Amino acid sequence: MATVSVRYVVDDVDAAISFYCGYLGFTERMHPAPGFAMLTRGDLRLLLSAPGGGPGGGSAVGGVTPEPGGWNRFTLEVDDLAAEVDRLTAAGVRLRGDVVHGVGGDQVLVDDPSGNPVELFQPTRDEARLTD
């Protein structure tokens, strides 16, 4: 069962489902309306909402309609970042830049079809690894 939920606003829910399930190992759990879907990967539940696709997460709040993009992101731990970069680049997935070599590991940002970032992270220190 998912223990963390993240909501992303996406321009095209179907394109987002294809991206997350096809490239990043998510499973579609429900897609009850064109403007909403729920995906899972391990303990992460990803809620996808189209802007203005209310009622729900895509609804305007305070007169402002949500839109995709920005820099907030979730991180997926990978075993071989270089191989993932090669695979995703060959598939035409947009990377925001080159691999960054940080103090706890290496990372790269990929964009989903709406421009929402996802960080792929390969730990280089044991304490930076996720534990089961």
C-alpha cells in the first residue's frame, strides 16, 4: 500500500500515464475520468490531475488554476543512473541538464510530458540509500 501521495498537475493525463508507466515503472491503479488518474510505484502514489479538471486537484483555488512545471519534485532511486539516462535519452525523454554529482549521490532531472520534474538518484553513500 502506498505511504506517500504526490499530486502533479499535467496537461494531458493520458500522456502522463504513458510516460510514468512506460518509462518509470509505475502501475495505473485508476483512471475514472479524463482529467484524473492514480498511479503507484512501491510506497509512492502519484495523483495526476488536469488543470481545471475539477472537482478535485485540478480545480482553481483562490481564483488561480493550477499549472504544471516548477522545480518541486519527487525522487526515484535507481541502481545505474548512467544506464537510465542512456535509456531515457534514446526514448526521447527530456532531461533538464546533465548528471549532477552531489555529496550523497548522483542525480538528473527528467521532465514528464507536461514539464513536471522527476529526479533520478543513484546514491554513492550508504546512508543516502533507501532502506526496505
